[in-house]
Amino acid sequence: MVEPLEQRQLLAQTVSIDLNTPLQTIRAIGANTAKNARNPWPNDPVRDATTNYHLNNFDVGMLRVAINIKTWEPTNDNADPNVVRAAGFPDLGGIRQNFELMREYTQKGVPVIASVFDLPDWMVSNPEAHSKRELKPGFEAELAESISHWLNHAREQYGVKVDFISINEGNGGYNARFNQLIFTNFLRTAGPYMAGKGLGYVKWFFGDDGVHTLNSHTKPLLENPDIRQYLGPVAYHSWSFYSINDSALSQWAVEAGRYGKEVWVTEFGTDAYVPNLGTMNAYARAHDTALAYWRALSVTKANVILWWQFANDFTLVDAQTFAPKPPYYAVKPFHDHVKPGAQMVKVSPNNTGAIKTLATRDAANNKFFAQVFNGGSVGTSGESVTLTGLPNTPLTFVRNTENDLGRQIGTFTPVNGRLTFQSPAYSWITISGKLNNTAAGAAPVATISAPTGSTRYGAGQTISFSGIATDAEDGALPANRFNWIITPIRNGLVAAPLTFNGIRSGSFTIPAAFQRAIDQKYVIELKVTDSSGQTSVKSTEIRPQSVKIAVKSNVPGLAVGLNSLWESTSAPQSMVAGTQNLFAPSPQWVDGKVYKFSIWSMGGAATRSIAATADATYTANYTQVTDGSAGRFVGATADAFVRDGDGATSNFGSSAILENKQSLDLGRTRLSYLKFDVSSFSAVGTAKLRLFGNLSGNGEIVETRAYSVSNNWSENTITFNNRPTLGATAIAATTVADLVGRWYEFDVTAAVKTARAAGAGAVSFALAQSSTSSPFAGFNAREATANQPQLLVVGGSTVSPPVSGEINTVADAYVRDAKGNTNYGTGDELAVQSGVSGLNRRAYLKFDLSSIGSFSSVMLKLSARLSESVTNGLSVGVFDADDNWTETGLTWNNRPRERATPLGSVKVRDTTRRTYELDLTAYIQAQKAAGRQTVTLVLKNMSNTASAQAVFAARESNTGGARLATA
């Protein structure tokens, strides 16, 4: 007798399922059959009785097998990794059974993936070890040979094409240990080697280790450009789900999405320890497994889940009777109802109180599946759950409790997509049925008409896109069935996509200025949906047209700037065709001589833009200055870095590199200290700290900040424990861009002026990174053989007599995040607001400095009011940014980002329009000294507000907008 849905009201939850908002696509719900990897050759049968039961009774979407090099190449086939001696690779026993199993499932259309589990003694440096056996240095090509021959043998002799492989638990070293360094060094060799063997299509699903290893192991691999082209999905094993929270788990989805990767759970289960396998007979293991599915699919947004494993250890059935064990009831429904191509759909909320819900739709197979998990404690009341948004088809409910596993409680048809039922405490319920009552018709056919894959774009170019779609049942699909996603990818990093819904054609614009990186592309994806909910997705990608630009100076050793970075090489550099920015840093100090910029080889000021449409070389001409008019340079009198942890009492004053890093790991945080003699400066106009540096490796790029510190330290005695305390706020900041050595500049004017005003003969600075990073930022110390630290001081006495005047903006506009592609450049007011998403507005001001001659002060004048009264007013920060925007083209999505540190702030008091002023003297002096002809200022609220805006007059207003007043 079918049990009716219970209507008794307990704790109540309403959960909305949105079948029209798909999330990740499920590639496979599958399993492992890697048992043979755990035995020497000749080994036990690959397929024991329980393996056969599982394979015969579970619909497998993907199969993971072992590449056991220990049995595949027990002794080295020969001394030449480029020559394969086939007799050295025995296709016998378990090896052959493994190949035959792979062939059987390939013929069924099931993808096979493979992992390396162990290495033979001759290939490792520690053969006596049972675990963490490490590949011998120099044997990378030998391992690549063994893997390549295994893959090609599978393809040529058994018809099995394996597209994805991995090193199993390399970081932890369950058998073979391949930490980040070992794996990277191996893949640098293996990637090109395998491509040369016709295996260039093979990708590594990497990580393939404990779920805790994201930051320590997997993420650094994601960020390494040397191996990026060989990497496929990020993979983890779920054994540590007990000890990691959802917030940490969600970072797998975040990082994978950032780099355009899928997430695979290649070993799925809840307890990796064999002594505890008796708990497979416990209901608690089943309940935890049901929760693990929710965490993998909803929190980490996995595309693949592979049960560990279809064999007689971790079995889901009794080895003699084949009676299901409790976890069987958690695993089997996903194999039955979630097929490759199914999509997770949006569930709101999917995690409230004890209730956790997931749902999938499979348009191709006309299937719906959901799971409602109740984590309430045994003995507590259950909950009344209402699901909305369900398909109005007969749905089968199966309930699982400690005393009643796999109980079908009925088949029910929702009314207007709604059903209410009881969810007992400490239980889970699965719901399955059809998406609709009609047989699924053919999926629609989508075509992208433009652009084509041969399209090449330049900076600032507008790209048009268009497509068509037809459906056997619906005919030509209307525009409202079209969804476009355009994703920029630069240096392997995935940026926020542009979306266009409900149109057959449209356009987007490539950012106009400073397109330095040519390792970029735009992936254009068209998704169409027919009336039955079936979808078709097509994609194409376009890449940039590149040119080679070389910048150099007429004086050897002087740096020339290209797109915001000082260059230390005159070699041509590839970049995207279009607008590029040149600048000639001036003055510069080389070999004890001071040089000042005079003119570019093609004419023009120190800072200028060029239209780079062809390869070219540009030379900045400098002349030597001996009269002090360009300022004076002094070198550091002391410098050192300090290190925490086991280095906290050590002195590093003799190091030629000043290391800077912030880390959560004790012993890896470093700060740098520098001291300069400023006693000879009677007056200070501006002061710039210049350091030559680079990153130690690839990874996160974070700010390095400069702080004022006391002078009570010495180079030979400073340690982490006795270091001077940093000032309350940073005085300047810069971001070290890459591994290339370059000059970086910090504006330390205020600190040097303060020191001299107080009568100090020296000034000290500390450098510290703003957040954690993988590499450290290293700068040359005074002990370096070249490019030592410099302090450039321009004396106030050298400034020419002042003149008076005011200049207005040449462009102004505000931007709004709720209207990311809308331009607000023609209005007569500029709105500034900060808050939750949708409330953010920022104002941009551009000034032409070419008419400003000599001056002693520059004041920014702003006419402003509040949109509504706010206690204590609103503080608005003034920041600077790049100049690559126009008044009628600026939007939230293409805006140049303001720099992290404000130049200052004004407080808008009330709703009455008033004039507010900010002293920008030091800033404008610095820009003029650098030869900049235009500057951009950004107005941004310093704190979030619910609804109030600071409203500034624009240049279109009757009273005029912002202006710079000089004296």
C-alpha cells in the first residue's frame, strides 16, 4: 500500500526549485575500479564478485582505472626514454584485465579516465618506502615514456582513447609523492613529450588529492603558466568532508570558475580508513553519504562524482549475499536518475536549518531528480517541507530513515508545481520523475553566424555577434530563446562574462587602452532553448591581432615605460594591436649621473599614446643634468628584511634581495626596511622611493605597501622580533607585476617632509604586502651589484615662481553597477554612492595639465550636496586612475579601476550645495614631474550608505563642475 504524503505541520520550510536557471552540467556520476593498483603483479583479478555486481547494477557515467607503472614497467625497458622496447611493458594478468575492462566500457560509450598510483623501485629515489615514494630527479622523461606507451597501447591494441589522466594523491603521497614542485617539473617534460607521441589531446585532472589541498597544492598549479596548457579539471577526494566547512569547500568552485575549470570528485566517500569499513553497515555512513552528495554538487559545484570504489573493499553490498548496505541507498539514486548532460538547477534556499536540497533537470532524457536532506538530530521533530517549481508530472518519493531505508512512500503529482510533505529528522528523501508529460523531441540546433574563429580583434574594436537557431518542433526560434555569454580570458584568468539575453545579434567592445597581454581570447557562447526546455549550446572564440613594440632610451641603463610598467629590456614585446601608452620616467639616476627626458624619437611629451598597428621601435631621448634642477638622488644607508617563525631572531642585513611576503604559514612572512640620509635637503618639494624588483615566481599578485617607521634600527642587528613598528596607515603602494626585473616607485613626499620638519637627518621605510601570496616580492638591496635603492628628492626651492589660474575638467561622468553597460556622461550631476550590489556609483573627472605652468599649490574644488540628510555627512575619497576612458563611452563594466590608496577626502555635510576643497599639490607636482599631460580622479564614498548619495556638479551644469585652482 502506498503511503500518502503527510500533511501534519511541524517546523515548516518552503523551498523553490527554478528549473529555468541551470547551474553546472553533470559530466558523469561514476565509479573507480582501481583495486589492481593496490597489489603487485601478477595480482588479484581486477573484477571480483562485488565489482561485477556493481557494474551490472549501477549505470556508470564514467570509470576511473589505474595506471600502475609498478607493474606496467617493473624494470626499465632501456636507457633511452625516446625508444620504447615493447617487451619491457608486460600486457599480462591484471594489466590485461584492466585494458579489457576499459575496452568493454568504451564500447558502451562510457568515458574512461586513469590515474598513476605507484612507481617501480628503479624509478624512485626512496625505494624502501611504502608511501611518499618520489620520482628520481632526471627521470621525468622515463615516466612520461611509460605513461605515453600505456595510453597509446590502450588506444592501438584495445580501442580505448583516454582523454584525462592524473597522479593519484600526489601531494599526500599515498603511494607516489608528487608535490607541487615535483609535479610541475614532471609536467614541463611530460607535456611536450606526450604531445610528440600523438597525445597532445590528453589533459591532466590535477589535484586528485584531499579536499584540504586547494591552497597548498592545487591552486598554485592553476596559476603556473608553464603547465597551464596541459591541465584539465581540478579534482579532489572527499575523505576529509568531516573536518572542512562549507565556506572552505566553496573555494573549490570559486577557484575553478576563475580559471574556467570543471570540478571533479574523483574519489567520493566519507571515510578513507580501512579499519573503519565496518561502518559501511551503519546508517550513519549512509546519512553522511547523502549529505556528501549535497556538499559536492551544491557547494563545490562538481561536474563529476566517482564512488570509491566498485570492489570488495568499500563495497555497497554484502560480498556473499549482495544484500545492499546502508550507503547503497544514498549512492544508487544518483546513478539511476542523474545521467551525463543533466544540469543542476537553482534551489532557493538550498541550505536552511537542518534542510539541504538539490535538484537536477535532464532535458535530453526528460528526467527530474531532487534530494531533500534533513540533518536534524535523532529524536527531534521532523519538518514540513513545501517544494515549489516542481514539474507537474507524477513524481516518486523514496524516504530513507534509520529503520526504513529505501521506502517508496508514494507517487504524487504537484499542483501548480507545489507539493508539501514531512521530512523526518535524520533522514533524506529522493524525488524522481519526468520533466514533462510528453516525450522529449529533438533538441534545437544553434549556429553562430558571426564572429568566426578566424576573426582577429584590436584594442578598442567593436565586435558584432549573431546567430540562428531552428527546432524540429518549433521551427525558427524567436529572439527570446537566445542567451549569449561572452567570457574574456587573459593569461589563463577568467574575467566576469558579458551576458546578452533575448537577442539574436548584438555587439561588445574590446577595452581600448593598454592591451599588453596577448595570451587572451574571448569565448562567445550561444545557448538556445526550445519550448520543451531542451537546449543547444554552441561556442566559438576570437583572438587578438598582435604587434611587436620595442621601447628604449638613447642612454644605456635608463628605463622606458610601456603600459604602466618600467621596462628593463629593449627587446620587442608582443601586445594587442591598438592604443598603447608610452612614458619616459624622468629624471633617472644611472652610474652616478642624473638624466632628464627631452623628446621621443617621433616627437611628443614624456607620456603619450600611440596607435600600434604595426611593429615599431620607439626611443626616448634623455640629456644629462648637472645643475640639480631635476632633483637629487641618494642611496640607502641601510637595508634589510626580517622573517617570522624560525627566522624571527635571525638578521638578514647582508642579503642582496629585500624579500616581502605575507603568509598564514609561520616562518614565511617577510618585511623589508630601508633607511636614507636626508640631512642635506633644506627643502623638500617631492620625494620618490625607487626600487628595482620582481616576483619570485608565478602566483597571486598583491600590493606591496610602504610605511613610515622610526630610525631606531641598524642593518646588522634588525630581526623580526626587534623590528620597528609599522605606521598606522600605508603612505604609498605599488603592485609588482611579474618575474621581470623592473623599477617601481613609491611617493614618500609626506614622510620625508615630516622628517625634515622635525629636524630628522634620516628617514626610514618599511615594506609589507597587503595580503597573502604564493611568491614573494623581491627588491634589490644596496648589496646588489646593480640597480640599488634610490630616493629622489626635488627641493622646494627649485620650484619656479607661482602663477594663478583655474582649469576645468575636459571630461566627467559617473558609472553605476546596476546598469553596467550604461553611460552617464551627458548629465549635469555626478552621483556617488556605496552600498550593496546595485547601489554603487562612482564619479570620474579628467583634467588636462598641459596649461599648468609653475605653481606652489593646487586645490581641487568640488561643488556638492547630499541627496538626503545623513548624520555627520558623507566622506568621499578622491583616488587616481588611468586615463583610458571617454565621457560618452565610460560605463561601470569598462571603467578604469581606481588605485587602492586615496589622495585624500572631503566630507559633504548636508543637502545644501557647497564648495569643498582638497589640497592636491603633491600629487599634481608628481604627475607634472613624470610628464603626464592628463590625470583622472575618481570620487568614491569611503563607507557604505543605505540610500544617500553625494551629488557633485558636472561640467554640463550651469554653475560648472570640478576644477583645479593653482597658485
